[in-house]
Amino acid sequence: MVRKSNQIHKPRAISPRHNYVVISQKILLLQDAMKTIDEHIQKDESEIQEAKAQGNESKLHHLEDELNSLKEYKEHHPEDKHDPNALELFCDANPDEPECLVYDD
């Protein structure tokens, strides 16, 4: 979700490669888009410490899950340095799911 003023809008489309989110026909640039998986891992580790200090259990759980997915992806793709999007992480963990199947013509 993306916060715009005091309202939270659920993104309709996310483009991980181009760093923008489409919300209600408006395009917002993602200010904190990571360039590499290592940057994302480092950011999550830092935010985990902040969430622990704040006692924010739900944020902590979300960040720990994301961090584990990123580390697994990095293990499976050591040569790939880009920051994977949610679909890439999901498909890495669940390659047989319909969203992840690739068909040749």
C-alpha cells in the first residue's frame, strides 16, 4: 500500500523494473526503490531492529518473512544482483504455481 496524504491506497499495478506504482490512474515514483538485493537485505535488517525497538510485532513479522525470502532468492540466484519483486520471490519459492509457469509457443 502507498500512503498519499492521510489516505492509504492499494496499488493497482506495480512495475518493479521501472520504479513506479499505478494508483487510480496516477503514477507515483517509488522514492526508496532498491537497486540491488544486498541493499534491500540491509534495509530490511535495519528496519527489523527499529521494529523490535518499537515493539511493532506485525511489522517485525512482515520484515522477517521478506528478509527470509530475499536471502533464499539470493542463495538460489547468486549471480543475480537486482532487487527481485514480490512475484519473483513468490515464484522462486513456488515454481509450480500457475502464476509462475512459463509456456513456450
